[in-house]
Amino acid sequence: MYRILVMISAQGDGIVCPVHYPPRKTQAAPRAEARRAKGARRARNETWAPLSCRRGIFGVMLVALALLGLSLSHLASGVAIVTGSGERDGWLMAVGIDMGFVALELALLVAPAATRPAVARYASPAIVGTLLATSAAMNAFAFASHADGLMIFPAIGLGFAVPALVYALTKTGAIIFFARGSQ
């Protein structure tokens, strides 16, 4: 079975990435047994995306990293303003918060199916809490601290949008990167 993944770049160019999902089999085919006997490095259900898709994934993750840097900067500024701590402590807290929700989301994506519910029980509330209550709120506070008059409302909106985009881009890129044929 093939599924088509289309990625649109900023210039409007579309990259079409066919991703092959082999059908599930109850018994290994003789050809698959021969591959395993020869010491194949990849598992039967693992597939790699074509080069054009990998470049698209690299672009998605590059944008996520750029936005993560922006979010870290504003989050560190917001933490320093609210707590009165120094710049170093603000940055350490910002890295813990933003990188924490990224790491937890990646852990959810790569967790084995048997342990995924147990991981999700603890990781999902932590992701929501750090994403909305802390990262987005502090980003909005840092954006709004530089705005005047009615421009405070778009600044708050941007503050909430940055962590949401980091989350969406990281999850999208990781899902495509870790795509396996067992789905």
C-alpha cells in the first residue's frame, strides 16, 4: 500500500513523497527470511522516505529549531521578569520547559505500543501544562512587555502562537521521520 505525502514549501513548490507501507503478514515470506539470513540491517517493516522527503523533513525541523530558539529567548526573558532571577537562571528554566515538552512528545512517538498508554498518562498532562500554562504564557508576557496600546493583543497572540508552532512542527517532522511500515 502506498500513501502520498505532499509538502508545500514557502515558495509554493510542492514535494510529493510516496511512502510505502507494506501489508501486514502473519508469516514471514521466504524472501524476507532470506534477507534476515543475509544480515539485513533494517527490519522488515522499516522504510525510509525518499531523499526529497528527507529534505522536506529537514526543512520542517529547521523551522521548528528556529522557532524554538525564539521561544527560548522570550521564555527566558519572561521568567527573569516574573521571578526576578538572573539571566542564566531564566535561560536554564526556559530550556527545561521548552525542551521538556519537545522531549516528552518525542518519547510518546517512539514509545513501544505496549507502554505508550503508561507513558501518555504522565507525559500528556506535562506537555499541556508546560506548553500552555508556562511556555505560551511567558512568551505572551515577553511579547506584550514590548508592545504599546492596542498592539498588546497581537503581541499576546504571537506569544501563544510560537510554542504552538514549535509543538506542531516538531510533532509533524518527527512523525514523518519515524514513519514505519507497521501502520
